[in-house]
Amino acid sequence: MIYIFIIYEITFDVILILNLHLKQNNMNLFLVTLGSNTDEGEKLISLAIEQIKTLSVDAEFSSVYKSVAEGHSASKEYFNSVGIVSTDKSLSFWEEFFKQQEQLNGRDSEARKNHIVPLDIDITIWNQEVIRPANLKMNYIKKGLRQLTSKTGYNIFS
């Protein structure tokens, strides 16, 4: 599978990623981000990655790494990972699957009220559509993308 990424710098600290993917065999390509701010976060993310890989045609993930909280007032550190997934399944399949996984791992209104994130899984880019542009501004995603760059050999940060 060939992944080609073009990075356009919009401001000093904002990078927009457009994915150019040659669609073969009706495959979809997406960028997924995973996070948790619990003590079990590394384990929960690793298990979620394995489930994603099982349901995918091809998937490559960064390591699970720690980062500071960004984008909200909660100050807990997070475990994070970023992945590129090739799939024959639909966007709605993955959105529902990720929502179920979050709920099964304790993501509910009580956890939200207490700023506890057992597992958060977001599709940031689906094929060429940026679904969550704010995510692309976050340093924790940039860190994971840099790891993927070194793993795949593609220089996505020119």
C-alpha cells in the first residue's frame, strides 16, 4: 500500500494534512487518533490498535506515547497513538465501532463530567476529507505523525 501525504503549512503552528490516496479495489484510507488519560491508558490503546488491525486491510501505528493535555482545561497527561488505516469498510462502520469501544471501556457522562477519558478514538481524515481539522493543530498528533514518517520512510514533513 502506498501512502502519500502533502503538508501545507497554514500558520507557524498549524499544519493541514491532505491525503492523496490512489483508490484501488474500493479501499478507504483514514487517519485515526487514540487517547486516554487513565493509568490503564497504554494498555487500552494497545488493545484498541490490535482490534483495528484485525478489522483492517492494512494499518500502521505510531508507538503509544505520553503527551500533555491540549485543547481543554484538564491537566492530566494522556497516552496517545496515531494510525493510518486502509479498509474496505465504510466511515459509518468505523464511527459506530469506535463509539462502542469507547463506551465498553468506560467512556460515559460520569467520566466526561470528571474529565476522565478511558479511551477516545477519532477519525481525523477520511480519504481526502479532513473531518476534525482542529485535531491537526495538536502537538500530540504531530508527534505520532513524525513517528509514522520514520516507520514508513515517507517524509511527510518537508
